[in-house]
Amino acid sequence: MLPTTSSPTTTAVTERCVRFGELDISYEDGVIAPREWTLAQSDWASELLPTAPDGPVLELCTGAGHIGLHAVLHANRTLVAVDDNPVACGHARRNAERAGLADRVEVRQGRIDEVVGDDERFAMVVADPPWVPSDVVPRFPEDPVHAIDGGPDGLALTRTCLAVAAAHLEDGGVLILQVGPAQEDAVAAEASAHGLHLHDVRRFGDRGALLRLELVDDRGIRA
């Protein structure tokens, strides 16, 4: 009798597609599902882009790319979208193509503090980093851990976003940052250490908040 051989087990990948404002956005397990409310981050960014300095937009922790893509959809801007998850980057590229933005979007896979060149400058930075404290992550089993785990206090990657934005914003540029509920004061203090001033906050209850931060010079004046 011949020995029985078993075939390798393969796990089917289920791709999903959701409507996000004017865009159809694909994602899959391992990539956080687009939240409808985060369209507010795209909208705020697009409101500010007409008066922002010349230059491209940088999106940190892009995921499937939906926030950054919608931010530049009707703007004459290029977008550099960064994420360390190769699966997310694949969806971000496909979503850019689906939106007709492939010629204006560059997706970079890697650590957000390693894939931006020292001399690169951006008119705006948009960031939606993980902000759930590690001990709270088990409450959200439907979400990929990597996409929501913000470390012990929820701000581990937020701090990196602040440092990257401060290093790469043009004079007069702006950072639109998503944070968790009740994190505004702690983030404002961290931002100040990087020369970023909290200009405005838009709160969305227990879903989180959006912060508008701008560079200031040594005299406390907007750069």
C-alpha cells in the first residue's frame, strides 16, 4: 500500500470592498476595515490643501489608502502613502488605480521613520496610527492587532508620526492626526516637544479625535 500524502492546507483570502465617500476601497483580513467616520479626516485635509504650501502630501500608516486617497482626490497634489504591512500596501496601490490616481500616488512599504528621505518635504502630513493601548486590544477581536496596538499608553507610533511630520513638513505645512478618545492633551504635549502647535481639535466621541497641528518657530510663531 502506498503511503498517504497530505496536501498542504491553504487559507482562502477573502477580499472585501466598501464604499468610502466617492471611492470603492478594497481590503482583506490583516488590513483594518475603513471606518466611515474617518472620511472626516480626508475632508479636513482636502479643505486645507488649497491654502497649503506647494508640495506633495504624505500619509503615514496608510492601511488600505482610503484616507489619503480621498484627501487628494480633487486636489492637484501627489501623495506618498506609507505602511509597513505589505498586504495593506498592495491594497493601497490597487485602490489608487481604481480611483484613477495611480499616476499621482506612490505607495512605500516599510517603517514610517525609514522610508522618507532626509531632504523630502511635504505640504501636509495625514496620519492614522494605531492608538489603542495594548491591554485594551483584546476588546477588539475583529481588528488586526498590528493595525490597532499603540503600545502601553497607545501613543507609541503616534510619537513617531509627530517626529516624522516635524522633520518633513514645509514651512506653513500642517499635520492632520487621528488619536484616541482623551488622548488630545498627551499628544499636544508630545507635539510641542517636536515644535508642533495644536491648532484645532475635532472630536467624534468614543471613536476618536482629529488634531490639526502646525509647525512653530522658536518664538512660538507659525513657521
